[in-house]
Amino acid sequence: MPEAEVMCQEPEVDFTLIDRIIRDDFNGNREAMIMMMQAIQRHYHFLPEPALHYLSQAISVPLTKIYEVATFYASFSLIPKGKHILHVCTGTACHLKGSGGMVKHIAGKLGIAPGGTTADKKFTLETVNCLGACAVSPVVVLDEKYHPKATVGLLNELIDQVNAE
Amino acid sequence: MNTATSAAAVLSGVKRFVGGQELEQHRQALIDRTDPNAPRILVCCGTGCKAVGSLDLLETMQNSVAASGAAIKVMPEVKRTGCHGFCSRGPLLTLQPEGLFYQRVKPEDAEEIVKQTVIGGELVKRLLYKPQGAKESIAKVGDIPFFAKQTKLVLKRVGRIDPFDINDSLVHGAYKALNKVLNEMSPDQVIEEIKNSKLRGRGGAGFPTGLKWESCSRQPGRHYVICNGDEGDPGAFMDASVMEGDPHAVLEGMAIAAYAMGSDRGFLYVRMEYPLAVQTLTRAIRQAEELGLIGDNILGTGFKFKVSVSTGAGAFVCGESSALMSSLEGKVGRPRPKYIRSTEKGFRDSPSNLNNVETYANVPEIILRGGAWYTGYGTERSAGTKVFSLTGNVHNVGLVEVPMGTSLREIVYGIGGGIPNKKELKAVQTGGPSGGCIPIPKKFLDINVGFGKLAEIGSMMGSGGMIVMDENICMVEVSRYFINFLVEESCGQCTPCREGLTRMKDILTRLTLGEGREGDVELLEEIGKFTNSFSLCGLGTSAANPVLSTIKYFREEYDAHIRDKKCPAGVCKPLYYYEIDPEKCTGCGLCRAKCPAKAVAGEKKKPHTIDQELCIKCMECYKNCKFDSIKIM
Ligand SMILES: Cc1cc2nc3c(=O)[nH]c(=O)nc-3n(C[C@H](O)[C@H](O)[C@H](O)COP(=O)(O)O)c2cc1C
Ligand code: FES
């Protein structure tokens, strides 16, 4: 699979790529719809509307069913995400070590709610339920890099670093 | 030479096993060429250690060993393994055959370990584990209480084998049981053996596995064997460790189940938050297929079993069996009423058997050693062992496998090493978001952990998450947290669960903001009992447990929030503030340095003060003060 590109605006959807996912990777099997959507999202960091229209046609599933799935599962997003994605674990172990406060702090600092993206499209803030690294809670993941035993101070540093880029 | 390459060389000569004998010959050849006393360096690459950089350690270790090649008498094999279990001490490294245990190892330490220990035969003292309060460090794995007090049946191979190399699993006995059932046992005999073992499902409900298999096998039609690797309970990671550390145990268990029920198709449903588990299982399936241990004509017996991995998409409710099956079909995961049994009409409306990861992982050993052997562990009602993920305010955070019926005292103090920072143990939460908080030390420290006992005191076993809470955890806030989690995760189709949870969340949120009213507790109890009684699926019928159990055991804390507008634990932000005790403060300045909000002021060596307007109550000062001078007011 090619390097996932990070999109800031509504991207051009590459239908040959979508087609490859549907037919080559999953054999056009309707039962694999969730995994097809995950593959599409891995590429675009969200689910672009034209891609879902195409998917609907290709596997003969009504568009409403596809949107039902897209809105039911927490990991799907219908809106584009920022360049950097900050995941804060709010699982039990992390919560008890203060991750709730960290989410509030970042939300305040970036001026967005959890799930939201900053106006300059630099950051998306997301919460996640347990990453299985509870031993080093609270855990924050910035662009897939784990930051164990995170603190508000560390988060400030991480955000300032990105903003200074 | 690295055995990973030698194993590959062996593998390239092997095509597919067309009989059980070939498998055993291959295994014997592998065993003959592996010296059990050869030096090995095992680097833990489980999720916990990975998060603190163990992959870098693995690489530098490999490089350091290669670089000093000429100086080393017998080249050690540097091996990646699954979780060693002692996650709070990661990155971990074990040196075999001596069983030396190094903890908190950084990539920079690799060279020193090679020079000093591998070549020089001396210990690197600073990397040894020293228990809390002890003067002496402990060098060997077997002498560390955290490991010595455990009984590893399910985790036997986890942390010892390279999960990416099927040959390493074969050396350690994988697929022996499958070979046995295919050649020596009838499907009914397999089911009988599992029934004899009294194995109960490890996914939460504790349903007898043998009975489930039997009722599924009696149904007509194509059968499916499904493994529940959704592990939705936040704070639980034992299934992840098994899938990442010993994937073939799960696959073998599933294949045996498939044989017993006459199934030819299996699915592993794994949550997407576990990319390492997905990767490991996918690889394991491919390697097992290449050897003819999974797929068509397994071991030349004509038995066929195809398995694939499907990933969830971030919905807790998809751990529930009927929701999981509809998610596997590519649909939204909405549970359906219980009277339709999945063993009759499950995945694709066909008879389907769903078990938890740990349940399947128990199966091969039961087949090899017999059901009676298994009942030798645990209690009358709960046989065998259980893996817990011990987290929260406890010294030794990690994976713990103990016989059923072990006391909480043994788990939290004996193995867990007790509570850090001289705090009091307040409660242990088991059973995930819909479990309960068991108050300690008041009553239950000596309770034996098993299916029956936990339910009796208003909690449940769940899948094995065990979260230790100290005096700084607010029970009202904890129940708000769990209820909020369940509000987000409820599928919303049945009214008691959807509305009951939302109302409870509203009330609990009010309490944590200091806006509680008289009668709120009674109202919570009423809504809670209603929700638990009339919801459609297991999520709703246990949803109120965290509220009901905390009200039952920590009523005074609810009252403090409502009547005194105080949070005794110092968690609910509007209900407390921090103050520095000028008598105790030495003016060391640590809190001033740590405060991200610049709310602490003061001159060096003079008592500091906190500006309440600026304070964001992040707890940094409180956690870091060495003189106990920060007070919760
Ligand atoms: C809301 C909900 C979530 C569940 N989540 C899981 C889970 O993450 N893992 C699991 O093994 N079982 C989970 N279960 C239990 C399963 O429904 C099912 O009982 C279990 O997988 C059966 O396997 P067992 O008999 O081996 O325990 C959940 C149940 C409910 C009601
Ligand atoms: S609760 Fe955050 S990693 Fe488990």
C-alpha cells in the first residue's frame, strides 16, 4: 500500500485505489464492508463522500446502510481530519491517572472539542478507550507515537513543537 | 547464527505435513537442533513495553551482539517475545538459560549488557529489579515474587516464544493437541473432555464451554467457530497479550473446537485498537496454513478449517455475541434478544460458537493433559486459572495468572506489591465498565476471586480487568465515568438502557459539580434497578452495577457530595482546592517547576502558595511534593 497521505482539504478521490481495495483486497465481499471502509479511511484519514457512493454501487449496498455503519462505529469519520492526530486514552487506568483533565486542557488550549479539528487543520483531538498500555498510563499518542506517563506539561510541549513547525 | 534464520531454513525444507507423524518428526528435528541451555536474550515486545521503546532496544541489542561477535564464546540468540507480564517495569529483558531479569532497560544499556553480562558474566546491578522497600535486588525471574506467585497455564508460552515464528511455538508443543484429537479422538470425546475440565468461558458470563460446544454441535447446518478478541473493557489487556504473545494457542484451540463441532470456517474478531494482535494473528495463520496445520486437509486427515481475522471498528457493544456476529457480517452491531441462541442461529443465521480468546487458549492443554488435570486448579465452581490485568494504584502493574479462588489480598499485595505512595487501598474494581467496585479493606480483602463470589458481592468477573483504587479516587466520579462510557457505547435501540443511562449520567454529573440534591441517591437506585432489569442485552442489564455497588458500599461519599458539597477524595474539581501547608513546605520549588499553569508562587526555601484563580487542579504539585505539604481542602 502506498504511503498514506495526509489530507487537509476534501481530497480528490482515487477510484482505482478504491476499486483495488474493494475487489483485490476483499474480493467484493459485502461482509467485509467494514474493513473496506477502514482501508479507505486509512488512506484518506476520513471517509470521503464520493468514495462511499462508489462503494455503494460496487457492492450493491444502499448508501443509507453504509452511512448507518459509518455513524454507528466510533472509529469512522465523515469529516476530514487535521495534519496531526492526538489520541488521548480515556480508558479506566488512564482516566484514574488524570487523562480526563488532560483532554479538557488540550481542548481548551486548541479551542476544539474532543473529536474536533483546529481551524488551521493542524490538529485533531481524539479520545480512545484503552490502548492496552495501561501500565504506563496515562497514555497519549501523537501521530502513532506513544507518549507513556504523559502530563499536561508534556502535552503543552508537544503541541508547541508542532505549532512552531 | 541466529535461530530465526535457521528455523527459516528448516521451514523451507518442509512443505505441508500430510500426517501427524511428519509433524512430530519435524518437531523433534527442531527440538534436537535447539539447545535448551543455549544463551538467549528475550526482549519483551508486548504493547506495554513497545510503548516505552522496546523495539529500539531489540534492534540495538541485536546490533550490539553482532558487533562484539568475535569476543562472545557462544553467540546468544536475540529474540522478540510477547508480553513478559511485568509491564510497569518495561522495557524488560530476560537472559536465558540463567533466567536473569533486567528491567527498565534503555537502548543505551544494550552495549553494557553485552560487555558485562554476556561476555564478562557479571550482573549489571542497576538494571536489576528491587522490590519496594527492599534493600537487595533480585537477579532471577524465578525469585521475583511477582512471577513466583503466579501459576501460568494460559500464559505458559507467552513471553518465552517468538510469536512471529511458528517453529518456536512447535518446539514448545503447539499443535500437539490438534494432532491428538484428529488422530485419536472422536468429536464427542473432545466435547466430553472439555465438559470434564469444567472450563467456563473467560469472556465474562462464565458459561460452561463444553455445554456450549455440545449444543452447537447438535444443530444442523454449516457451523462457524468464532473467537471474541474484542476486549472492550478499558483497562484490560490480557486477551491482547495472549493474541500477541502466543497466537498459535488460540488458533489451535479454535481448530479443536471446529473439529468437535464439525465446522470448517472460523473468524477471529479483534478490536482495531490492537494492531499488533491483528498483525501477529495474520502472520500466524499464514504460517500455519503453509504447514498444513490450518486450512485444507489438515495433517492429511481430510479435516478442513479456514480462519481469518476481522477487525472491529470501535464499538464496545460489539463484544456482545449477537452484535459481534452482525458486525462480522459487515453490519452495525446491535444486539438482539437472548431467546434467539447464537448456537442455533448466529453468524449468517447458522449455528455459531463464540468463545473468548483465553477460553480457546486453555483448550490444547486440557486435551493433552485431560479434563481431570484441569479441575486440579481452582475451585469447585470455577476450575482452572484466570489471567487478570492488574492496573491502577498498585506497584506491580501487569498480567497476572492465578488459580481461580485466589484471594484479592494475594493478588493486590502478594503479587501486586501493594499500593504506592503510602496510600490506603480503597477499592478494587472488577468486571469492566459494568462491573462493580469492591470496597477494601473494610470487608472483602480475603474474598476468593471466582465467578460466584464476585457476583454475590455485586460485581462480576468480567473478562479479567482488575483496577486497584487508592484513597484519592472518588467513587462518585468513578461511577460517573463508567456510566458516561456506557452512554457513549449503548447502541440505543432499547429504552431502559438508552434513557436509564442518560438520566443516571445527568444526575451523577450534577453530583460531581456540587449540584446534588437530597433524594438523588434514591432516584439513582430506582433508575439503576430498572435499567438492570429491563434492558435487552448484557450491556444494559449490568449497566447500573457501578452505580449500585458504589452506593451500597460508599454511601457516605455520595452524601458528602450532596450535603457538604465536598469531594473527600479530591477529584471533583469544583468541590475542593489545593493548599500548601506552610508548616511542611520547605520551599524546594519542585511544585513551582512542575505546575503547567504557573499557579504556584514563592521564593526559594520559603513556603509557597497556590493562586486558586490560575490553578487547573491537574494534581502535578500534589503528586510530586516530597514533603506531603499539599492538602486537599
Ligand atoms: C456489552 C458486552 C460486551 C462484551 N465484551 C466482550 C469482550 O470484549 N470480550 C469477550 O470475550 N466477551 C465479551 N462479552 C461476552 C460475550 O457476549 C460472550 O459471552 C463471550 O464472548 C462468550 O465467550 P466465553 O463463553 O468463552 O466467555 C461481552 C458481553 C457484553 C454484553
Ligand atoms: S486505560 Fe489507557 S491504555 Fe489502558
